Amino acid sequence: MDNITNKNLFDMLQKMSVDMEDLKTIKKTMTSVEEKLSGLVNRITEVEERVSGIEDTLAKQKENPAVSKEEWRTLRDKLALMEDRSRRNNLRFVGFDEGSEQRDAAGFLNRFITTAVTDVDFGNIKSWVAFGVRHMMAI
């Protein structure tokens, strides 16, 4: 210990002071890097949430794809055509109370026509039925 002089001690203290300054600089740099890294982590989290939302929306669209306006018009026109065609085969009878057939429309019409034909003399029954069918189709 006798070899340590004041000058040596002073030089060592100066070197330690410089080293301490270097350590402070390194600490400031590390703090800055940590702050930037924390900001990047926050941004990455936000991006992951956005991507997750977009993926969920995309999956829903794949399950139930949107219909273009042209496809919608085509489907609407086809539906209208199908409804019109289904109505062509319907017979409309006028002059009967609603529900008078009571779940047996064929039986009701059979009884009605039998009664109407026996009450009224049309001469030829076949021509009366043909006239009635033409009359019903015209309505």
C-alpha cells in the first residue's frame, strides 16, 4: 500500500470519474432504448388488434358473402317470375264466404257443382263444366 501515492490515487479517481460518466451515458442510452421499445410494443399490440379485427371480418364475409347489385337484381327478378308462375295455376272462386270449404276444397267444390248442376238445367253438363273452367281461368 505504500506504493500508492497521491498522484496515483488522483489518477485512479479521475479514471473512475470518467468511467462513471460513461456509465451514466450508457444508462441514459439504455433508458432511451427501453422507452422506444415500449412504444414499439404498444404499436405492435395495436396492429395485432387491428389485424385480428380484419381477420374476423374477413371470416364472416367468407361465411356469408355479400351479393352484388347485379346478382341481387337477378335474384329479385327470378323470385318475381317464380311467384307469377305459381299464381298462374291458382283458381279463384268468387262469391263464396271465406273458409266455407273447411279444409276440404275438393269435396266442397264437388258438392257445390253437384248441387248447381241439379238445380239448374244447362242441357249438356260437359259444355257447362267447360264453360265454367274457361270462365274461372279468365278471372
